[in-house]
Amino acid sequence: MVENVAFHALQDRWDLEMPRHRRSADISVYRKFVARHDALISGPEAPKDNTTAARLRNAGNRHYLEKRFDDALWSYNRSICFAENLSEHLGIGYANRSAIYYELGEYEFALYNIDLARKSNYPERLLPKLLAREANCKERLAGGHSEGTVPLPVVDINVDVNPKIPFMAKGIRMKEFGDMGRGLVAERDFKTGDVILDEKSDLCVVSFERSFISCAHCGSTFWKSLIPCLGCAAVMYCGEKCREADLQAIHRFECSVVTKLSGVACNNMMIMARLFFYGLTAFDDNIDQMMKYCLPNAGIGSKPLNLNLTSSKPMDVFKVWHQSQLKHGPLSRCVPNVEHQLKLSAATFHLVFMKNPLVQSIFRTEAQCNFMLRCLLIHGRLTAPLVINRVDEKGGFLGILSPVASLINHSCDPNVISVVNSGRIKIIVLRPIQKGDQILTSYAPAWWDEHDGSTLDFDCKCVVCDRGPEGAKWRNAREKKRILSSEATREWIGGGETQDLIKFQRLVQILARDGHHPGKLFGETVKIYYDKLFDEVCAENAKRNRAKVQQIGGNLF
């Protein structure tokens, strides 16, 4: 399964056949163009197939023998996806995965996969080897060799919370910021290390390149210990709860055309389709009611902080996103190809989804089909600046949408870090925030990474990129020479008994207080702190995930 092939072919055909000015054409022109090239998006679906599963598992075995465990997990997960339901190939895939976790000392995950194997027709002839590994895992855990299942609350919310939004700090409100659009502003001071948001992922998109290592519903990697969709060979989940929720909300529309979707999905464009079908489910598949609401309310503005999010409802969440206004102004200020890609993606998704009998049964009239086409484009425009992106080492893409975290604007000089991990978004203060300051994160490399703005897909309005007086003032401050205080010096050379994370947290606080921001030393220090925060969040979530598999395994432990 190779992502983007059909989409790139469509782009090439467009460039050959359509005059360049036609990129400003109505979305209906794009639909007619894609329909003329229907053969490009009508390839056969890749079914579950034990022969393919065995081939992929053998590739994983070679990686395992070479101790290339990440590559082995990748291959085993693909094998598990292709294994036919109720076949022994599924159980063997889980068992082989357990061997990797045993080698890595992840005994909780090894036992979890042994349990999955035994519940998935693992062959009797191989059972002695599996039982021996199970006994060894239990012996290692009994001997105190776990990597940990009890996280320390170092990066949990550590400030008073908003009673209506219990995952967000009290003292934060929404505000309009000119060209930046709406954002979040502090109504009180926050210090370095304050965790001001810990929000679950309400909607995510996982690229097909990454679909074997991330849950399609929440985005969690769950140590790559995922279970497959029962209907297709393309997506995986961190557990039964996410599998059932995603099937009900969105994947039932994707499952029978997923191979075709993999050929036309480009970057984070699938988020437009996922949001559309998330909304359709919220309307109980009543397309007429959805049309009645969506057409007059698209992009009129929403105020998610006015909602009671103690127990959010899908309809409320959908309306927050559907009513969102564009965050960075007109798309004409985005890179030139963005609007073209949005239109081509919307038209292509529309025609691919209409090949699904379930979708055909809902969208029966021309008006309903036209609504779907135009709403996909609307959702593409709205979500492009809202989605929180993360790219992994293999080039796969994970995008997250959430009602609150998606409000935070970008700056190349951020004062918070956004950590997307294990199905949640944590926002942690990097440098002190004063009352009245806008809360800003970075969608791309920050100023201490010496970037030039070329990685951004919008016209950045932050102080680092400003070419006027404010930008000049910031750059002059960056070059200013500063003397290190005795307190900062002691912190640098001392702190041997202090946890590294806390040490650099204090250093950033001291340097900011002493006026070192945005100097070179401050940049070097905050970069170290940034990296340590990310590692700490990942380490704590790894402990939670070990505890989760223990709970699922029950008497196994």
C-alpha cells in the first residue's frame, strides 16, 4: 500500500490538461476533472490475506534476528493487519511481537501480546515456546525488573483548573489577535513548568505510512502494540475501545474503500473527510438535518471556552470546528498550492467515498452529493490551520484536532510546548507568561533551531518573522550581550542531586527573570528544557501504558 500515488498522478494530469488559471475554478470543475480520470482512483481493495501476512511476518523475523526491533514491529504489525480473522496467522503475529517486547525488557507488553496470541488461534504445536516466554516474563516482573507502571506527576496539571474545562488551567480566555485570528490569552501569571492543558484527542488523522504504528482513533502509538481493524488491512487501534468508537464514528465510511483512500490521501488532507463523517455521525446520519445546520453556519465563529466540557458531546465538538473562522486569514496568504490541493483532495475524496455502498445509501440526491463535496472543501479550509501536526522518523503523519489546544496560535518564539503523545495534548509553559500575554506554541522549528520560516505553510506573523520595528527590536535583543548571574552560575554547575528536568526548569526561570530572553544562552537552555519535557511526557505515558496492559491482562500478572 503506497500512499499518494493516485493523488500525484491526478496532480500531474491537471498540470498537463488544465490551464494554470483554472486553479481558481469552482470545486465542481475539480470534481468533473477527477471523474474523467476515475480509473486512477478505482483500483481494487487490498483484502486480508494469509499469504501476504506470512510474507510480512517472515520479513519481521529477519529484522528480529538482526535485532532491528523497530523494523520487526513494523512488519509484524502489517502481518497482523493482513491476517485473516480467526486464522492462526493472527495469533502467530502477536506471539512474535511478544518476543520483541521480551528482548526489550517490556515484560508487561510481552504478557499482553501472549494473551492476545492465545485468544487469536495461536497453534497448539507452538504453545510450549509461548508458555515458556510467559513464565520468564512473570519471573522477571516478580524479580522487580519492570520499567515502571506508576508515573510521577511531574508533567500533570499542577495549577488550579477551570471548573467547566477541568483539563485546562483557570485564568485563560479566548481573544482575537488581528491577523493571527483567535487565540488564548493569560489572565494570570504562569511560571516555567506549569502544565496548563491536558486535553484528549477528539479527532485525529493518521497517514497510511504511519497506520501500523499509531491508533487510528486517538493517535497513540501504545508501544506499537496495536490490534487491527476487523474489516480492512490498513488501520490499527490501541485497544477495543478505540476500535469500536472509530468504527461507529468514522471508519465505517472508510473501511470498504480504504485502499483507494491510501492512494489519494496527501499530507493531512484526510482530516477534512474525517471531520465531515464525524459530523454526519453526530447528526445520526440524518443528512438533511446536517445540511440545514452546516450550510448557514460554516465559519461564523465559535467560542469553545464557553462550553461546559466536563463531558463533551460529539455534536458540540463538531459545531466548534465547523463554525471556526480561518486562523491565519485568507488562504491567499498560504503557500500557492494549498487551495489547489484542498480542492483536488475534496473532489477526489468525494468520488472515492461515493464508491462505498453505505455512503451511497445516505447521499441519494444531487443536492446531497453537492453538499458533501462543498462541505469537504469547507472542512479542509477550516482544519488546515487548526490541526496539530507531528511527523515521525519514517515520514508518516499524525494530525490532531481538539476544541481547546487547536486555539493556540503559532510563534517561532513560543512560550509553551505542545506535546502530542498517547492520545493527549499537553501544553506546558516554557518561559514565564505574564497576565495579558498571548499563549503561543510552535508548529515548526523555533528560533533557537535557526530556521528561516521556509517550513511553514502560512505567512507567519510572529515577532521573529516580522520585518518591521518589532522584529528589529527582537533581533537586537537576541544579539545583546548579557552577564550570567551568580545564581544562574550555581544552578549550571551544581544541582547534582536535582532531577535534570527540574534543574533546567529553574534555569529557564532564572534566565528569563534576568533578561536573557531571547539571547543565545537562553535559546540553548530552553531547547534542552524543551527536549527534556518531551522525553518526560513520553516516559510517564509509557508507565501509564504498562499499567493499562496490566489492567487488561488481569490475572496474567
